[in-house]
Amino acid sequence: MADLQLLDEPGVVVAAPAAVPVARKRRDKRGLAFWLAVAWLGTVAFCAVFATMLPVDDPILPDVSSKLEGFSAAHPLGADGLGRDQLSRLVHGARVSLTVSLVAVLVGTVVGGTLGTTVGFVRGRTELLVMAGIDVMLAFPGLILLLVLLAYVGRSLTTIALIVGLLSVPVYTRVARANTLAIAQREFVHAAEVLGARRRRILFREIIPNVALSVAAFALVAMGVVIVLEGALAFLGLSVEAPDPTWGGMISDSKRHMSDAPHVALVPSAAMFLTVLSLNFVGDVLRRGFDTRDANL
């Protein structure tokens, strides 16, 4: 587009600076680290979904001749104290970690997010009663309550995921309520109220879509916390029953071989570390992006 021409003085034409295109795309500030984290999470998710279809060894079948074997063509990530392939156990262990984290985060997000958004928008006595109950739930030591429930109900994969999800509901409720209170004061919400929109329409069209973005970013970070929690339970022998492989169980089984075969512990520890780090990094980047989008409304 040609530069605009302005008349500075009679008979004198001054060229004004070219207008900057409004539709110019912003430079991608996420960087290489973000996409590496996404690639790692995609790899872990692929392994978890297609674990039984991948060309890896049986994760349960022992092989004494390969006991504590290092990195080799037969065992790319080595073998554990019973000769079981580390790569195979790592792939199948990803299914346990991701299943627990996804189900727990889904339960916490749906129940806690819905409850927090509702009371944050309705306010009044309902909010006081609900938040008082949330504060009472947060007063209980979560880990002790988790151990008691696992001892009473059982240690199946579904049970662990549901219990962790229910115990995380208060946290999601507080996060969703805080975001609802902030968004309810925004200009577009006040504009909808002035135009006569019903409260239900404001809640579903204006509040919930914006709160969902922040809660989703928080959920990614929470998934990392749940993975570490499941690993801690498996390390203590309180996760899924052996010999099903879990990352925490692999670390627990390798503690007796730390002196002569440290790779047995380093492999699952590195996998858990990279997964949690990637979730935290991606969640933090998305949260900053959502905050920027909200600030420009």
C-alpha cells in the first residue's frame, strides 16, 4: 500500500510513515524448547496408547541371562535386576502414569472447575457455604487421607486415579473461583449485563470459555504433580499390583542395584523428570499466552 500523503504547508506534500498492517502476525515467542517439550509429551502419549502394539519385549517376562545388562542392541536402555527389558517396561509404565494423571485431572477439572465457576459467579451465601467446605477439605492432610482410602478401597488403576482426582477437587475449585471473580469484572461481562443478557447466558457465553483456558493451563501443571504422586506411591508399593510396570516401581526395584548398575534407576528417573518438566513448561507457556490474550480483549 502506498504511503499516505499529508499537506504540511500550502503546496508542500510530506510523506507520512507507512501504516503498519493490523493483521501482521506476532512472532512466535514459544521457541524451540516449547516444541521439544510438546514432542516429548507426544512421544510419551504415543507409547502409552500403542504400548501393546509396539515392537518391544514382554515387560514382565524375566531373563536371568540379561540381568543388569547395560545399553545394547538387544536392550537399548539396558535390563533390570531380573533381566527384564527397561525400554519395554518404560513404555508400558507410561500407560499407568498417563492414565492416572489424565483421569485424576479430568475429574478435578470437571467437578472442581464447574463448582468454582458456579459459586464465583453466583456469590452470596452459596459461595460462603461451598468455600467453607472446601477449606475444611484442604485442612485434611491429603497424603494420609489418600493412603487411608487406598487401604480401604483397593489399589487398582481406576481406584487410584479417581481418589487422586476427588482429592484434587478443592484445588481446582479455588483456581476456577479466583479466575471467575477476575473475569466477572471485565468490560465485556459488564457490557453483556447492560445489554440485558440473562445471567445464564453470561455464565455460559462469557465466563466459562475464559475460565476454561486458565483451568486447562493449570491442569497441565497438575498432571506433572499427579505423575510424581503416582511414582511416590509405586515406590512405596502402594500403586498398581506387581509385576505390572510403573515408573515409580522401576525406581523402587532398582534401589538395590544403585552401586553396580546405576542406569537401572536413571532410565525411569530421567523419563519421569522429562515428562514432568515438559508438562510444567508447556502449561506455563500456555498460561502466559492466555493471560496475554485476556489483556488484549
